[in-house]
Amino acid sequence: MPPKTPTIEPIDLNILPEQYRPRVLSPAIVVVWVIAAVLGVLLVPGALVTRHHRAQARSLEAELWAAEETLAAIRTPAPEVVALTDELSHTVRALHTAQTAVPTILASQRNWDPIMQALLDRDPGRIRLTALSQELDDVTLHGYALAQEDVLAYASALDASGRFEQVIVQSMEHVTLPAPAPPPTTTASPTEEGSGTPGAGHATSTVALYDVYEPDDYEPKTIPIGEVQRRSFSPLYDVDQATFIGKAGRRYCIQAVPEAIGVDTIIEAAVGDVGYINDDCHPNVSPLLACQCPTTTVPSLLASMVEVQIPAGSDQPVRITVRNRGEYGPQQWYTLLVSELTGDPWETDDQTPKLIAVGEAQTRTFFPDGDVDRVYWPVKAGYAYELATSDLAIGVDTALTVQANGLTYHSDDVAPGDASSRVRFDATVDGIASATVTNKGLYGYDRTYTLQLLTLGGDTYEPDDYTPSTISPGEQQRRSFFPAGDIDRVEFNVKAGRIYEMRTYSLTVGVDTVLSVLVAGTHYANDDAAPGDPSSRVTFVAPADGRALATITNRDQFGPNREYGLWLYELAGTPTPDLTRTPATPGPSPTPGPTATPDCGDAYEPDDLVARYMAVGEEWVRNLCPSGDVDRAVFTAKAGYAYQIETVNLAVGVDTVLSVQIGGAVTSNDDRAPQDLSSLVQVQNQGSTDLPAFVTITNKGSYGPAMTYTLRVSSLGGGDAFEVDDAQPVAIALGHAQQRTFYPAGDVDQVFFTAKAGHRYRIYTANLAPHVDTVLHVTMGATQLGNDDRSPGDLSSYVEIQNDTGQDNRVTVQVTNNGQYGPDHSYDLQVDDLGTISGDAYEPDLEVVRYISVGDVQRHTFHPENDIDRVTLQVKAGRRYVVYTCGNPYAEGTPIPTTTPFTDTLPSCLPLIPGVDTVLVALGPIHNCTPASCQSDDSEPGSGRLNSRVEFGALVDGEVTITVYNKGLFGPTQEYFLLATELAAAPNTPSPLTPTPYFSPTPTATFTPEPPSAMGTGSHAAARGLPRPMVGAPPPPRARRGLAAPLLQTTPTAAFGARPGDSVIQFTLLLKLGNTAP
């Protein structure tokens, strides 16, 4: 064996002698040296820092010793010196504060001298100023004047002075000048901080602890609409309440705006049982509100605002509660304002459309004039949509335009005589549809309508033409074949060896289904379940677990009302064509085999799918067995006939639900009355042909052989002899009355006739049975007329229409009922031809605005009976006009007079023809009328002339309505001529530069003429519909916060030209300061 190779092994140093071993330092020694090094490094800088600090301390001690020596040498000041020194310090600080505030105060000061000079620059003999009040930039001036012209001249002078941004005549009324009261003590009420508003005389300034509306914590104070009330949250925990009467159907904006920092309002409003609340009004949020958040000042960011809607039924009180989340005190002011809003809650949408959701119904108004409503909504491909207007107020005539699929759809009238609009379309692609609703009728806050968006056809399972929806065993789905060519597809799970049945049922007229099922590569199909039954049924056994696909097509018509039911059911046992149960065959066992369950259905079964024919007047005794039993019947409903279908004699435990379908209309009823579980339905075949009526009875109670009931079908008759005319009008012979009935419930009668060119026709209802209230709607091309009550207390209706188109036209008349329905609720409908010499060229002039121009001569007739003529004259501010009736037109070449036509030297206007006796009434923005009532019967009493004449001045640019009544005879020959002339402007009646709205809520005597006594107040005047006197008096002016004191008069050059007891004009002017008087 070879020798081992020697290896080098490591040497163990511990075996060496100690003097040869390596020297190793102890860890303790290393630690000691490290600490010593650190201390050495730190001690050197520390010594230097300490030396520096000691030098500074010696310097400070020297200074302290010097200061102590100085103080020891000074004498202690006397106490009065100390007090004066403190007062001087306070004074210096106050002076600094004042110097800082002076620029701000001076910037907000107004130079009142020229303003007061402008106010007092008047004729004191004709104008007496009584009171002056100020609220922020609004100054309200009260006084008396000898005439309305003096008020207008004074207002014009104030406007021309340039001291005011706007001068508004708020009210003028005839009053009796009261006796002078003793001069009051002139104590200026609190004004805004820094307003610099002067008081009256040497006023004593006091600070009110509460606002003028306190106490109102428990009893609300009235706030007029449009008034700004300045209130404060004082004393501690003060709660302010206010109330006003909201008019039916209108909307109001209520705002509480802080004026001082530290005020944080919370506003609550209650209208009946409906409450509104708001804390902070956030300007950056855009809710569906018409009133806007204030953003002018920092405190206004904590303002509160609510918008309330008054129900349309009646006026209702609105209660307002304002609380504070901030500080309380006499200086914690805020303003409370109530204003009426125009338009509906979706305004303004004239340019920017608002969203409407599918199924949503929006109640809208056409207000203000020219209002246009716009909406938009998302659409999905395969769905059909319907946008429609309904519930139109009288005078509203909608026109609807929809843009979708890159196309434009338009609808004006749904049907002749129906001014509502409806657009239906199929969405071909996903996108956004927009719509515009305009009005061809009247505008106003009460001109309402409902805009509703619905999905049509395209049932809730669409689109499923290519992507099938799902159905589960036991589920029933209601579907439709819409749009044209629609195919329905569904899929469902199947289990191996199970038996399934799918069928279509309750097909509407025009539907003929074809059903096919694909399962595990095998195709099952069926067209008709039985001869004469267009429904389909497929039964199959699933060969394996998996999914089945069913396709349902239609061989007949398509449309949104072409509906059917789809039902999937899992059966037990072996499927057979008729699914009849057979008893099991006994086996070899000695125990007898199972026997079949006896059939518990009634004699009319099976009818769960195919209805049994039933004769009208027949009664069937049925039972609801087995569990889930559905009974069906069908009878023939004759055109125009009404029927009553009911269940009676219900066994205990039965609760029927009855459904009847005629065409596409389905009517259902559960309980006939509270606690009465039987059912009753009344239907009418409103088609022009006989139709099948399908009856379905289901049960919400128990099932079993003893659960019986009786099914009864009764005829209610066929209405009048002219039914069915609800959808298609029937002809009416001229001059012959049709005896009609409003039956059954909801019955609408329609007729038509041909109006010859140039002829006038009278359509009216008469001989109304009790509780019948007719409404007439007459349509001839684009002309639409209507009437509800012929006169107050007379529920019959009357319309005249003139065919002046130059060609024969078809006229459609629709008669509806505001009363009750029944076989005995009858009336007569008649149309008369009044010939070509009936009425005048301006008829109709009550429903349609007819204009008369200055210098125009119009021939009118008082025909037919009780005819009233009305025209509109456009006037200009500051000008004077006269309107009068004559018996003749001006002769050829005779100039139209520019002064009063009734003179002895210009016999141009002849007396009215015998039998005509006019009464002329002028209403509008007018004043200084002759006669003073703005109403004329006989222009020259005692002369035998029965002409009428009214002269008036125009307050503002606008329209004046002229109405002419007749106290004499009526007929096609009872003619007169109506003339309008502009006169020279009356002296001293300058028109203000800013027109005053004549529709001010404050009634004045100018706009409320009383009829002359010659007109009488008896039945003769009432029968002709003559105007009744309008009486109104404005409330006394309410004092406003701010500058509020009796206005001191300068020494007048002449005394006021009226004495106590004389009739004068009491006026109120609103002066807006703005930035015109720095």
C-alpha cells in the first residue's frame, strides 16, 4: 500500500509559551479609551461656549445696574397722570381705527343734497309729498296729486334729473284727501350701518332691539309677494315666522339672505302636508329650480332658499319659518323675500334641454309668452319610444318635434279635434334623442300640459332578436311583436329525462305565433296548438343536461299592441300529445297497482289555454280545481255595444280576479267593492265591427272541487243610434237634431259635415238631461274652436264657425261630457247653416284676437243672437285716442277727423241704424278717460243718438281691448261701424321714460270702470253678458326699514290745490338709486 502524502495542519497558538503568543487588548480598555476620546472632543467646544456666555452675562448685569439706578432716580407718577396716560392710549387706538374706517365709510356715502333737491323740485300746488322711506338702494315716495297727469309729469321729471337709475309708478288711485294730522315727533328709525341716510329735522337716533315684525315666534306675520322684509335675529334664540297665500298652480321662491357676518339661516316652508327645508344654498349646485342662489356678498353664501309648488286645486297658505345657526343680536340682520316664479320647474329650457326619464310624466306650462320646452333622453337600439302631450289646458295646442336616428319626426294633432301631440319611433342605434314642444295656442301660467315618455312595443325583454333572453320553468312572460319583423328568442336550462312544455297563450287579435325549440341538436316546432287556435305549444323530453333555445315568430301583424304570453312548464310523467293521465297497469305483485286521480275540473274544462265560447246572457257555474286552475271564456261583442262581465255566488275561500280583452284594450278588476271578493268589469266595443271578447278568471284564494262561483255576461245596450263614433265621426244632417246619450262611461260623440265656402254655421247642444254638461270642440283645417258653457248657469254649448277659405271644407265636431254617464243621460246635437249673410268678416272675435288700426273703419254686425264684438288697438305711451261707433262709413273723399268726431260742424258720423244700441268698453293701460269710467253707452244722452264714444290716454306702449255690446236687436242686418282715431296728446301728461306695467297687482280706479246706470243690472243686461263693475282698493303702503320718516316740506310757494274731503290721486313711486348718485 503506498505511503500517505504529508499534509500541513494549522498550529494551535495556545501551546506556545506565553512570551511567544500574540498580545491581545482587553475590551474594557478599548471602551475606556473611546469614552475618553469623545469627552475630549465635547469638552473643548463646551468650554469655549461657556466663556462666551459669561462675558454676555457680565455685560447684561452692567446694563441692569444702570437701569436700576435710573429708575431709582425717577419719581413715582401721580394717579391722575397714570389715568390720563391710559386714556391717551385708548384715544390713539380709537383714532387709528377711525382713520382706517373713514375711506370705507366715505366710499359708501351718498350725496343726498341733489337727491333731496330733485325730490322737492315740484309744483307744491299740485303735488304734496307725505312720506319717504328707504331700503338699501330703493327709495319709496308717497304723496297726493290733483290728477294722474301730475304724477306722471313728476315721475318723468325725477327720471330726467339723472339722480335715479329708474323711476317706477307703483300705484295711483282716487281717494278722498284726509284732514291734516298733528305733526309727529320726528324720530329716525334705525338705518343701515354707514348708510349716511339723513333723518328728518333733529332726529334722535335709537337702536332697536328687535325688528318691526316681532313678536312672530309663534304667530307668523304676513309677507306680501315681492316685498323685501329686513329682519334681525334678536333676542337670543329668536325664530322668525311669516306667511302668505299661494295661488293655485303657481310656484314661489323664498329666500333668507344674511346681511351681517355671523348670520347663518335655515329656512323651512310648509304647504299643507308638504314641507320644504334648506340650510345653505350652494350656487355651484344646479338642481331643478328656477330661483337662483345669491352670490353678491360673503354672508350671502350662507343664504337659504326653497322653491314651493302650490297644488292646482285651490289657493293655499304657505308658512315660513327662519332659524339661525349663527350669532344673535340687534345687528344680526338678514332679508326675507318671497317672489313668484314664471314657467314650470324645468325652466329655463328654451335653449338647453332638460332630461326626461322613460316612464316620467312632467307637468309643464307655456309661460311666459313664446315659451318653448325642450327635453332629451338616452335611447337604446331595438327599443320603441313614444313621447306624447296630454291633459292640455284650454287654449293650449302643442306641436312636437323629435330628433333621433339622424331623422326628424313631427306631430301636431293626434287626431282631428285633439290638439295634443304624439311621436312614436324605433331606435336603430344607441344614442340621445331630443324633443322640442311648441304652442300654437295661448300662453299663461295656467296653460298647462303633461309631457310623458314611454317605451312602446319592444317589450322589456328586447332586444332579443339575436341575443336570447332567459326564461325559467314556471315563469310567464308578456311579450309583443314590435317593431315590424320582430323575432323573440329565449333560452333555458334542461335536465336529462325531464319533460318540458312551452306554449304561447292570450294572443291579441292579429297575432299568430310559430314556436320552435332546439335542444341537443333536435328541433321541435309547432304552428297552431289546435285547428282555429293560433297559439303554439311544444312538448319534449330533454335527452341530456344542457341549454334549450326557443324562437317565436309571428305570421300575422306587428305593432305595439300585438301581444302574447309565453309560458315554460316542467311536466311529470311520459309526454303524450294530449297529456291525458292514464291509470298504471297492475304488476305481478298481488298488491293492486295505483289508480288515477279523479278529474276535479268543472264541465267546461279544459280551458286553461283555449277559451270556451259563451253566449251573452248566459250564466256558468264554475269551480277552481285543480290548484292553479285558470278559467277562460269568449263571447262576441257587437260594434258599439257595452257589456257587463261579473263573478257572483262565490264559495267561501274563493277570491276571483277578472280580466276582459277586446282588441288591444284590457280591463281588469279584483274586488267589486271593499270586502266583496267577487269581480265586475264593464266594457264597450268601440270598434266599427264585431270583435271577440276574451274573459280570463284567476283565483287569489283556495282551490278544490267545492271552490265554486258563477260567471255571468250581460248586455248593457248599444248607446245611441249613432254609435260607435268615439274614434271615427259619423255624418250629421244640417238643420236636424241628433238625439244622443253619453253612454257607456267615458263616451265621446263625434260628427262631421261639409261647410260650404263663404257660409257660416252654428253648432250647439240642447235639451240636456240632468247631470249632463257638454263641451264642444270644432275643427276645420287649422281652425279650432271650443265652448264649454253657453252662458253662466247654462251647461249646453254653442259654437259658430265661418268658412272663409274660398272652398268647401270638412268640419269635425267632438262632444265630451263634464257630467255623469248613463243610458238616460241624453242631449240633442244640431248644426245649422246660417247662410252667407251671417256674422261679419271679423268673426269669431272673442276666441281670436282681431286688431283695429288708427284710422281704420270696420263694419260689424250683431249676429247671431247675443253676439259680442271685440277688437284690440295698439297704443303708444303719452298719446291720446278715441274709439266710437257710427251708423255709416265715411263717404269717399271725406277726410278722417283728427279731433272729436262729434261736432256740430262735421256731421261725418251718422246715428246707428234702428235696432242697434251699442255699449263700448275700453280696458288696458289707459287713463284720463272720457267718460271717466272708460265706458260709454250713449255718447250724447237725450239727443236720440245711440252711438258710443270713449276717449282715453295711453300710459305705456301696449294693447287696449275694445268690447262692443248691444242693448238692441240682433240679426244679420243689425250693422254698425267701428272707428279708431289718434288725437293730439293732452297737455301736462308726459310719459315716463320707464313704462309702468299696467298689470300691477295693486288695483286702481283707472283700470276698473263701472258700467253706467243706463245699462241696468237686471236679467236683460246679464243675458247679454254685459260687464260687471270691478271694485278694488289697494292696501295702505307698508313702512320699510331704513330711511323712514314723514317728509318735511320746504316752505311752499303755493298751497296744495285740494282741501280735506276733495278727490285726489294717492300715489306711490319707487325710486331706484343704483350708482347714479355717488
